[in-house]
Amino acid sequence: MLEQLIADCVRDLPPGQVITDHAQLRTYECDGLSSYRCIPGLVILAESSADVAYVVGKCAEYGVPFIARGSGTGLSGGALPRTDGVLIVTSRMNRIVSVDSGDERAVVEPGVINAHLTKAALPHGYYYAPDPSSQQVCSLGGNVAENSGGAHCLKYGFTAHHVTGLEVVMPDGSTERFGGLAPDPVGYDVVGALVGSEGTLGVVTEVTVRLVRTPEAVQTVLAGFRSIDDAGTAVSKIIAAGVLPAAVELMDALAIEAAEAAVHPGYPAGAGAVLVAELDGPPSEVDAQLADVERLCQEAGAFEIRVAADEVERALIWKGRKSAFAAVGRISPDYIVQDGVIPRTALSTVLRAIENVAAEAGVRVANVFHAGDGNLHPLVLFDESKGETERAEEVSNRIIDLCLQHGGSITGEHGVGHDKKLHMGKMFNEIDLDVMQLVRCAFDPAGICNPGKIFPTPRLCGERPGRAQGVHPLTEAGIADVF
């Protein structure tokens, strides 16, 4: 049926929006996680909500799977295409529809780049708080799909805390609106269900977000420590003292080495770890918190503390941190970006365990993470040409196990996608997964919307391994059969 769908799209859409050439299709064979690749059967470069609705409607008519993709910066294989499916690319849908300082809202299309929204809001005295490290290139539609966070999520929260309304093309091709300008709409929180659903419930074609007023004062602190244990102690002291920084980030020696090689941020020489803390708010409050942070870092063993003197120094400090993922390419030909969450109190324990696991396997691990909320991003370094891939993957999987053993999660902001779906059974039991499947089937009963993602075992709606389709296992637990 894909052939008929292609014929319809070629007939009804402008030639520049339909890609069928094999060489051009290869451009879209993976997202930011390049270890998984698949050449899509068809790529559509959508330019409007109507384009998306048309293509999704055709997919529903012919039973063809479809996957939405924004800038392609995802790190979990969430936008991995299918050879028998359609990849709907929304990067051309990049209009900022409105910025309203009175309502503290902005309305944007999904292809708008994260940093571009803040640039548009700044003249009004506002900005968009969620700031993934890829904010210069990642798009808002992808941020919604993955519920992206960023360095400032400690104080300001994730994407879910800033989205108030969505326009969505549903898997049957219809277009629906959920939420709007109101901060707390009545009824079921459908917007909350869609944010973080990784493109499995529909295709977002417009986003209404909350804007945050630009803080009166900002201070950025860089502290160098001899060991990552000392830096972790400083984080614990800061949070325990009741100080809530806008951001608290940590990088170990290997991550520092990579950043210095790439962007030369001038981090303290000889540091085993650096801590980046940012404080914002009223000037008097920021000054008091700054004094506390400096004192607590000194008590934890910081051998050097710098406070950015101006915006140029602040930007350079952050450039080193936000370039860390890409910078690792300067010191390793290949690497795996992991994403897990642990309680802050387990930071030192888990980091030592990661070090031991890496040493046993004979691979290097660079640690860079959101220390304030325990979101780890270990970078497992390897050389595929030397046959190190399997060892690196084993270390990566063991890191996820360590996170779960200490009461954490398999992902903090990168999503499950294709990469981590086999870990879902470690975190959730069958009933948990069945409840999630009920939600998915309510939106997409045909199972054509980004299939094969999130869930460890592919299944049809109403189907569970070992059971007949149409009889949901939750009926045995006393919950009415919805099929």
C-alpha cells in the first residue's frame, strides 16, 4: 500500500516536499543516535498543519506506519524511520506565530528552534526556560515529544511544565486542539499525556508555551575540585542549605578534557571535576545565595572558584558545558550517550560504581550531568574499528541497571524510543505496561503512529503475548474491557 500512498503524495503535494530518491532518503535514516539506521520508504517535508493532516490521513487510509521527525537531534532512536513507512519532517514548519508578554505565552510551530524562541521573547522581557544542551539546533516539536529538560530544569522544570496547549494531527488524520492559554484547563490532562509521549500518540503541529520573565540578576559560578566526590559533596551541601540554583551542573576530568579540546572554556587546570552553578532572581537574593554557594564549595574542598564577571565570561563557562557531548568526539572516535536518573544522595556511590564498571570492561566513561536533579549523562567511549562496541554497550546497559538499583529511572530527558525499550521491563511490570498500552490504543487503535517505540514487545491494541487479541488482561484484575 506504500506504493499507492507515494503515488497520491506525488500527485497532490508540491514536488519539493516529496522525497523518493534513494540517495536523498538516506539523509533521514537515523536521528542523533546513529547506531540505529533505517532508510525510510518515503519522506514528506511538511510545510503546514494541512500537509501533515493530508499525509497522516493517507497513512490511515492505507494502513501505512508514519513517524514524525523535527531537527533529528534525538538520542534514543525515537525518530528512527521504517522501510515500509512515511517519515514526516516538520523542520520547515518554523514560524513563531505569536509572542504575547501580556499573557506570558508564545505560540509556535513544531520546527521552531528552541533558542530562537528565547531570542524572539527577549525584547519583551521574557525567555523560554527549558534549554537542552542542543538548544541551538533542536526543535520545539521534538522537545514536546521527549519532554526535554536542560541545565535549568532544576528550578524551572521540564517542557511539560511550560506547555499549556497543543494542536495535534491525530493518527486518523483529524486535527484536534488540547489546552490553550489557560494555565490549568478543565478536564483530563491530555496535554500532559501528549508531552513526553515520543510521537506515539499523534503529530504536534502547533505548541502554546509559557514564557518566564527575564531575571533581574544572574550570577554564574565555576568551581574546580580535585575529585568528583568533592564536587558531589558540594552539590549536596548546596541543596541541603535550602539554596535553589537555576542550574547545577557537573563535569569530570574526561569531560573537561574534551571540552577544552573543542571550545577552550578555560576551566581550572588540574581539576578532577568542575561544578557550574547559576543563580538568578532579585539582586539581593542572588547575592545572598552566591555567598552561600561560594562558602559551601570551599567547605567541600574547591581549590578554585570563579564568578563570571560579565555575559561574555558566563557564555564561555556554559559553552564548555553545553558542547560536552559533541566535544567528546575530539578524544574518542565513537561514544554512547547514556541518560539515567538517580537520587542526588546516591551520586557519589553510583559514580564510583560506574568508574569500577568501566575499569573492569577496559573502556573510558566521561561524566557530565545535571547534578541538581540527579540526571546522569555518562558518555561511554569506544573505538568500533578495534572491536570495542560490544563492551561499550555492556557498560552502557550496566549503568542503567545501576540507576534502577538505586531507585532511579532509565531516562531523564532523552526518551525511551527504540534504544531503551528493552529496559522498560526492568522498571515496569506487565500491568504497568498494559495500562500504558491502553492509553496508546485510545489514540492510535490501528497502531500506525511511530510503532515499535517505547514498548519492549510489539503488540496490537488489546493484544498481549500469549493472549487472544481483543481480550485485554486488565479484565482479570477487575477493570472493564474497553475493546
